[in-house]
Amino acid sequence: CVSASARQSRPVSPRARGRLQLMPQTKRKPLCVDLYGQLRALGELPTAVHTDARTLVTALAREASGRGRPITLSEDRLDAVDAALRA
């Protein structure tokens, strides 16, 4: 894990900020992903970005292992996941 002070911060785009404002803050769902044979609990995220966050984690795992086809998300969806993780 990387400490919050060690992470580079980038501003949240207005488009992602608008999407986050539309998300009900009470609807959150735990994100658990099977990575390298172990179930990892990655925290709770708004349901509106839950699937995109799971897709992003899967894409990063595939890229790190060099296996599977590349997965991409549009820039506004990546920004929404980023904003949700920072909230």
C-alpha cells in the first residue's frame, strides 16, 4: 500500500465531479476481487462506479502479468473511479 502523501494527486475533471454528484452517497458496495488466487477486499465504493473499478483492477492485473487482452475504459469513466477513490 502507498501512503496518501506518496500518491500523486491530479485534479478531478468537472465531468467526473458531475457524475459523482449524481451518485447517492448512501449506496455503497464492498469491492472484493480475486487477485492471484487470493480474495482481496479493496474497500467500499459507490455502486455507480463499482463495475468500472472492478474492470480497472482486472485491467491492471492483466497488464502486470502480461496475459489476457487489454481492457480500456473511457477517460470520463476513469475520472469517475478516481474521484470515488479519493472521496
